[in-house]
Amino acid sequence: MGRPAPSAAAVPLAETVRTEGARILATLVRTVGDLGLAEDAVQEAVVAALRDWPRSGVPESPRAWLTVAARRKALDTLRREGLRGRKEREAVELLEPGVPEPGEDVVQDDQLRLIFTCCHPALAAEARVALALRTLCGLSTEEVAAALLTGEAAMAKRLTRTRQKIRQAGIPYRVPGAEELPARLAAVCGVVHALYTSGHTRLSGDRLTDVDLCAEAVRLARLLHRLLPDDPQPMAVLALLLLTEARRPARLDARGEVVLLPDQDRALWDRSAIAEGLGLLSRSLELTDGQADPYQLQAAIAAQHVLAPSATATDWAELVRLYDLLLSVQPGNAAAALGRAVALAEASGPAAGLGALDALPAAARDHRWHAVRAELLARQGDFGAARAAMRAALDVPLPAPERAHRLRRLAAWAAE
């Protein structure tokens, strides 16, 4: 028997959880001051929606319905436990079901509170990113583990320990004072960038890109820039995201097939986003007297691509130089090392690119490494080795459009 079709209520519920779940959670965390309690309450609200919506119909504002339901669940837990302070219970009780949902400004503040909490200096650096990816990006524990190159069981334990530490240490869910910002800003910028990266190319599924996740990352980057308008680091992060996002409309063709950068229709690129990103990058570099940090260097790399009128007109030698600078400040950046190999191949030929790839450590040789190696081998005419490399690049979960693209390349080389 086939799987039963989802109810009419299940689809809008899933969409609301996917696009609004983190904001609902952040609003509740602000109220109860406990991430675990808030997460449990939101999950219970979703279960209630699965039960009630098919009978009563999808509410006019699904997000408001889930927010109110989650508040009720949290208050029930607080009353049942009888262990929370009177003021904490009263704070939730004040949020009566009839009270309108908070305005967008409040929601943005709640999101920023949650990011800064995840990036508290009392937490280990990797724990900050893991918690943010799990809570803010909505990634599963398995996806977070894959992103951070660790096992799922180990990641589940790490997330549990991190939540326990937040609760036991009484880490507040608030935007820190001005004197606390320097200790957290780098991690916050890292979370926003990781959020965008997670949406830009999904680990698996039907879509290459999660447009909503990318938009949320850009929104948060803008919010962070508004909070610190004269700080060069948030400025550079926003520049990087805008210069990358500007090219998204050309990444897939009308049939949903992947289009590589040299073949993209540059008329589809978002010129207003490019102009804004270039302006932010320029201002950020002025504020640091040209001493670039990793985000500025990555934005400068993206700028080289958007400024070139065509792939052949790209200054690949300059890109190699920029990647060298990036690797000098981030020696373990595997994505940068792979990008440098691609740029070197364009500047000096496929043999130079293959040499750079082969010099990378085993830990950097993931599916993307195999895919790039396959392309360079094919450019040299070694189609047998190219096919072997591309088969290795297919031996992992991939977004459907990317898998289809690699299979097409494999089929094309089989005819050679």
C-alpha cells in the first residue's frame, strides 16, 4: 500500500514550521528563559495543530496560532512542575491567548537574542555553531553532524550538554551590553554565515537551495549591521551574502538543472544587490585600512566574479592571490583550498589545479574535491579517471539537482 496523502492542514503546518519555527521558538525563549522548555512547548504545539487543524481548519495566522499554543504549553509545564519562580510563571500568564502577536521589530530582537545566546563565550566554539545550526537553521541532528564532520550520536550528546550548560549557568537570553559584544561578535557573524551557507546548497533533498533560509540569513545580517553600523565585520558579512545571493537566480535553468558559473546568464544576476554589496565591502575595507579579515576576503573573491563581464574575462590570477590571503588567515578552510585549486586551474591550466588538489590533506577530500578533480581530469582528456572521480563524488547524499548534474557529466564522459 502507498503512503497516505497528507491532510489539507499538514502542508501549511509544515510550511509554517519550516519558515517560522525559529522565530516562534525565539519569541517563547524570551518569555520563559529556557531553551529546552521552549523547544518542548513548540513541539507540543505542532502536535496539537496536527490534531486540531484537520477538524477546525487552518487558522488565518498559523504562526500566531502556534505561538499562542506554545505559550499555553509552556505555562502548563511551569504550573505542573511547580519549581519555577513566581515571576517566571506570571511572565507567561501575562501573554494571554487574545494578545496580538508581537510586531516584527520584537521578533527580530528575539532572534538576535537567541543568536547571541548560542554564541555565549562560556560555550565552546564548536558548540556555539552546532546549537545555532540546530536551533536557528532547523537542521536535524544528523545534518548538523554532517556539517561539522562528526557522528550523529556524538552530536546529539554535545547538543544536550550545551543546553544543560546554558540552563545550569543561567546564561541570559538577551542582546549583551556594548562591553560584551567583542567577545561574541565573531561567533555571531559565523552563525549568520553558516546559516546562509546551509541554505545556499542543501545537503540533500529535492532543492539545490533553500530560498527562505538564505533570505533569513540576509535579514539577520542586516539586523546585525543595524545593531553595529560602524563595525566592519558585520558589514563584510552582509556584503558577502549579498554578492553571493545576487547570483542565485542564474544557478538553475528553466528546467531546474544546475548551471555552472562560466555558463550562467549574467543578465539574471541581481545588480542592485551587487551594488549594495560592493559598497558595503568598500566601506568595510576603509574601516580596517585595507587589513582584510576572512569575511572581507571572501566578499572580495565574490566581488571579482560579479565584476567580470564574462567567465573568460575574470581575473583568475587575482582570485588565486585572494585565496592565498584567505588561507593565510584560515589555514584549515577546506572550501577556500578547493576554490584556490579551481582558480589556479583557470589561471594556469588543469595540471596546476590537479596538483593543488592532490596537495590537500585527506580530511579535505570530500565529494566536492572529487567532483572538481573529475572536471579537471576530463579537461585533460583522461575520461576514465574522470569517471572514477565523479563516481566517488556521487557516493554521498546530495540535493537532487546536483546529483542529476553529476550523473549527466558522467554519462557525457562515458561517450568519450
